[in-house]
Amino acid sequence: MGRFETEILTQPPNMELLKNLSGQWVDKVRQRKSLKQIILDMDSSVSPTYGNQEGTAYNGYFQCTCYHPLFCFNQFGDMEQASLCNGNVHSADNWQSVLEPIIARYRSSGIPRFFRGDAGFADSEIYRFLESEDYFYAIRLKGNNILQGHITHLLTRPVGRSPNKPIVVYHSFRYRAASWSIDRRVVAKIEWHAGELFPRIGFIVTNLRWKHSNVVKFYNKRGTAEQWIKEGKYALNWTRLSCHDFVDNQVRLQLFSLAYNLGNFLRRLALPKRVQEWSLRTLRVKLIKIGAKVVKHSRYVIFQIAEVLVSKRLFHEILECIHQLKPVPNGYG
């Protein structure tokens, strides 16, 4: 992309349109496949920097000089919204600019809505906002002495030889931190592993009314968001933000997000079921970025294609899936 095109996209109105374009594409996909529920996973990541770039800073958690982008995915791996942040900010910094437009798009959907986040998003403002929008949430809490006090009776090591499988105990209680205006439910998970003297303990704050174990299982699935971030890094190199100006790198991140969504839409909507688990890197190598050599003879031309190419049958199946994606009338199906 040339400098002129970049300058146009960095203008505030154009930047706002660019940031919202991913969500508009996701809405188009919703016209193809109606949703029974929406699950939002928010997470931050690291984009290492190697020069004197605006907004770059040393981050003690990642132990490098970097940017600290923020991402929000739905349960299908679609990128709902992304935002570039300075390298030394908290994980949940600027969460409103990412989450609020997404919440607004699904507000009238009439389907169950959920949110998951790690301990970086354990913030009373986020809880209040999600509760006011009728979202169910499961967010990890960092342990402290008060939380530990609620599970003291579960911290006695089980008698006898530890089995090969961990001994897992769940507990639920009401808790109110100093910054909270109301009590909230906290689910604790205590795991005793063979060969370990102390248990592994985790806390989740939630407004879900499910069984303790089901809340933990639901939260644990947010790990897929980390996998999608890794796919973006490895398949698209979206951490390669090498411009000097912060706003230019913001544009690059948004364009990377659009490219990621195109790949994920292709995987979701146009791949046969037997290969829908392909990673974006596999999709790129086997279907999109195919190496070939053209050999010309006097009477014919030979295309020598890399062995990783998909089979002829699979290629035709993919084309058939794409052909079935016909336009639909306005409104969600």
C-alpha cells in the first residue's frame, strides 16, 4: 500500500469505518447462518517492535519492547473488532472502544449472549457494563487471601497415594471486592496433581447459574481465542507493524484483521467438513499460495504443481461450496 492510500485511511472518519468493517463482514455471514447464541472472547497480545516507533514501550509481562493490541472474537473464530494499543498499557485498556460497538450490533438479536476473558479483564466496570446489557460472563480472578479464605476447608491434601488423574474439587461462594458495588458469584477450582505438594487453584467471577464444573468448562474454552491470535501471527504475520507513526500501524492491524476474516470465512463456509479443521497456514499453503513451475514444449504446456496441492476431488468440492453461497435477501436468515 502506498503512502497516499495510507494517509487517506488514517483520517479519523475513514479509520472509524475501517475498524467497523470487520463487524459488518461478520454481519453478512450471519445472513448465511443464523445464530443460536453469541460468545465473545476478548484477549490482548504482543506485537514486538524494533525501532523508534510511536506508542512502542517496554512491557514487563512480555519482557520486550512492543505494541499491545486488543482483539475480540466470536465462537467461530471471526474477528469482531481489533484495536492497537501502546506497549505499556494494561490488557483491558481501551476495552470500551472494542467491546461497545460489538455489543451494539447484537443488542437486538434476541439470542443468549456470553462473554469470556482472562484475569486482565477482571474489572468492575466491565462487570457492570455486561450486566446492564444482559450478557452472561465468566472472567478469571486473581487469587488473594480473602478468596483463599473461602476455600480453606478444601485445601487439606487428600489422604493416601495420589491417583494418576488429578483430584478436582469445585466450590462456589458470594464475594464482594472493595471496588464492587454488589456481591457476585465466584467459582473456585482446586486440583490436586500427583507429585505436587500444593494444589492448583483458579477463581472465576460469573453471573452464570450453571453447575460449578460447567462454568469452569465454559471458561476454559476461551483458550481458542489464544489459538486464533496465534493463527493470525503465523499465517498473516499481523504482528509485523513496522511503520513509524502509530496511526499507520493501526491501519495495518485493521487490514490484517480483514485478511484474517477472509481466511476464516473461507474455512467456515467453503471447506468440506473433512478439512474444516485446517489452520489458516494450511489453507494458505495447500489452497491459496501454491508453488508451480511452467514447462513449455512445442506442442503442449505442463504445469508442475507442488505436492501439497489439494486433490482434484477436494478442489471441486470447495468450488461447489463457494457456488452455494448465493446472495440472500436483506435481513438475517
